[in-house]
Amino acid sequence: MPETHTLSPLRSGEARRQEALFKAGALQNAILTSANFSIIATDEKGIIQLFNVGAERMLGYQAAEVVNRINPSDIHDPLEVMARAQALSLELDTPIAPGFEALAFKASRGIEDIYELTYIRKDGGRFPAIVSITALRDDFGELIGYLLIGTDNSVRKQVEAELNQALAAAETANRAKTDFLSGMSHELRTPLNAILGFAQLMESGVPSPTPSQQRNLDQILKAGWYLLELINEILDLALIESGKVTLSREAVSLAEVMLECRAMIEPQAQQRGIGMTFPRFETSHFVKADRTRVKQVLINLLFNAIKYNRPGGTVAVEYSLSTQSPARSGVVSEPGAQSTPPDTLRISVRDSGDGIAPELIEQLFQPFNRLGRETGKEEGTGIGLVVTKRLVELMGGVIGVDSAVGVGSVFWVELSLTSAPRLAAQEAEQAARAQARLPDGAPRRTLLYVEDNPANLELVEQIIARRSDLRLLTAADANLGIEFARAYQPEVILMDINLPGISGVEAMKILRADPLTAHIPIIALSANALAHDIEKALAAGFFNYLTKPIKVNAFMDALDVALKYAQTNRLAGKGAA
């Protein structure tokens, strides 16, 4: 029978103690020889008692130079130590002396503290470090010292600095791009304003144009408005891609927007012999979106349905509600897009055109890609659908298409439903848009137009000359305009933005601050047509903002609203007097 040996309980305990001592020695050795972390231990007074290899490597001191000689505050940036002391004093509502006491204060209360400070090497060099400080206690809970574990944070700080530089450079580039787009928009629109403005005047002038002249005017206007559309689409796409487009998410009445779109698009359909049908809204439905951008999306889809239809074709606008997430075919959206959320409304535009081949559908939303129609009779840029898709997605919606060759296409948009706004707010909006004419026999009212471009001045002069109830004063710079406003007290001021000397915005602020002119509505009339330019101008205090090229009817409508506002103010002032 083989001999067996067992350890006595006394022998077993001794082995465990020896194993523990071995492990403690190995742990201590690992701490002392670690080159990646600075490990510093102090006594309860903060005097360094242990300074490992990592600390020697990082700070350039030998352990013998610091042990029992200095405390950790001596190797930290003194200004940062003072700042930390002040911050702790405010945080804990306790007076704290600067120095190591400030660094150790939280740790002494059993709170491990991690902070960023600058280490100072023996040679005076500096580097950022992350330091963790922990209180050391004996078996009876008495404080016997502190343990500081630090790591060099230089790489992380360098990466952060490079990232911040890159972000700053990107922001600078974005600002430069926005400024360039704003400037380009202004420079392109200024000559277009003269071309389209005077062409509209000639078209509606007395005597009427001859048939030959009318054909020429039609070509000028057609080319001019197409060029303006191209400018708008390119600038819109550039702004969207740069992330500079701002949207106002609000409750938008689909019935109201559809009526406005119908009024704008039906005449074009009639000219081409295209029949159009629109849905009846028995119940008001509101979508959470930007009203202007919803109109832009729908008008683009409707116009495309007319433009690429067959002679005598049809366009049908439909809508449907969805409370589930049905599978959707033909969706053209980014990879990984979410399924349709509950409570959405789908607007569909169905045409009877030639349809789109399946292999071409994926190319629909690519910039400048017209699917081989570049040589066709229909003008286009291949940008409109790209802008439409981006806008729909920015509003949290989805756009898609179903098409069959020889049958036609259905372009659809889904947007989230929302509750109706308060009626009071709706009525206020309608009242603000109300247009009114002065009663017959009213005295002539004075307008002031501040503009330095002679062609723009002449255009507005000819437009106003058609209104017998108005007279126009003009000023070629802002300083003269301010003097005229004070002297003549016009009912409405038209103000260009880019003026010699002080800008139109600065002139507007001067007029707003003057009690003599503060009540006069000022309409900005500018070729700066980017959304952020308009928002900034309206926020600064302009009554309205009209972009060039001028659309004569829209210009006169806006002028009438401002005149009515001025008249209401004047009557209210007399009543108060």
C-alpha cells in the first residue's frame, strides 16, 4: 500500500503565509519597476516615500533625490495647484491651503480623485498628466499616506489639439464657403433682377408689345427664370451639403399647402394639356415639417410630373395615412434607414409618363444625372430631386418612387403627423398675410428706396409709377437715406443691404433707434437670397425681406401689407393722441 503524506493545519497555514508574502513581494516589485506609470507614495504629511521606475523615467529624478525630501506639489505646476485649491474650496465650501493639501484633500476623506495637471521635469520641461490619488490607511483605519498613480497625457492632448485645429479649420472653411455662396448669389441675382424686372415691365406695358416683341420677351423671361431656378438649386444643394440649412419644424396644414401648390402649378399643367386631380381633405391633417420646404418639395415633384408626362397625360395627387410600418417598395433612401414610423402621412404624385426602368431608379437622386434626358427638349439640371430628397430627410421624412415603363411613375413622400396648432395662432398668421388697398380718393403716400444700383432704382421707379396713389423718393447711399427718412417721414422704406459706406442693416438699426423713424416699416430688397441672410436680416428688425430678381406682383403685394401696417400705426397714434 503506497505511503501518503498530509499537511498538518499548522503547516498549511504557514504555506499560505509564505505564498502571500511571495505575492506581496512580486506586487511590490511590479510597482517599483513599472515603466509605463509613475507611482509615487507619500507619508501622511505628503513627503515622498516611494518613487518608482516609471516616475524616474517621466520626471527625470532619481528616487534618492526626492524620497524624504519633497512632496508632489513640487513637481506640479504651482499655478494649476493653486487653481485646484480654489476650485475645491468652492466645491466643498471649505478653506483649503494650496500645495499638496489641496491635492490630497478629497482623497483624505475616502474619495478617490482623478485630475489633470502639468508635471514639471527635473530639467524644467513640462508635460500634461492624468493623476489618480488614493488615501492609504493601516489596519486600524488611520491615515498613513497617499498613493499617486500618473500617466503621460501628451499624446491624447496632442490628438485633441490636432482635432480642435481640424474642427476650427473646417468651421473656417464652412464660413468661407457660406460667404462665397452668399456673395455668388448676390452677384448672379443683381443682373438677373434688371433682366427679368424690365422684361416684366415691357410685357405688361402700354401699348402692349407686338406679337414679335412678345415672342422675344417670352424667350427672355423663360431663359431668365430658368437661370434663376438653376442658381437657386445649385445654392440650395451647396447649403444642404454644408449643413447650413435651417428648418423650422412646426405643424403644417397639408390642405393649405396643397391649395397653394395647386394655384402655382395648375396653370403650367393647362398650358401643356395635362389633366390634374387633387384630393379633398375632409379632415385637417398636419405634418411636422418646415412649411416653405414642404411647398418646395411638392412643387418640384408636381412640376416634374408635368414636365416628363406625355401629351394629354394626367397627374393625380393622393394621400394616405399609415399607423403601422408596411413594407415599402421602390424606397430610395440612405442605407440603414429606419422603417416607416407610426402615424405618418404619405403624399403621392402619380403621372402617366414613360416610366423609369428598374436599373435607372437608383440613379434618380444623383446630382446632375438626368437619366439620359440631357439631349431631350425638356430643360433640367438633375439637381431638383437631389435637393428634394435631402430636404425630406432633414424634416425626418422618407421619399421613394414606384415606376413601370410605359405606365408611369409614382413619387411619394412620408412625413410625421402632428396635432393642429392653436386656432389663434392660425388666425394671426392669416391676418398678417391679409392684403388691403387704400380706399379711393386717399392721398398719395411716400415710399423711400435706398439703392446704389441705377438699374435697380430705375426698375422700382417704373413699377411704382404704375400706382397713382404712391410717390417714390430715392437715395443712393444709407447716410442720405437716413436723412430723407427723418425729413420726409415716408410710409415705407425699401432698403438694399449691400450699400456703399454703411450697410443697409446698419442703416435700418439707426432708423429703428431714432424716435422720428422707429415706426416706419423697412423692407429689405436684396440679392442676398440665402436662408441665413434672410433670417439674420429679419431678426435684426426688418419688416420684410424680398429677394432679387423682383417678381412684380409679389413685390406689390408685400408693399401693400407694409402700407396697411403703416396706416394702422398712424391711426393708432392719432387715437392715442
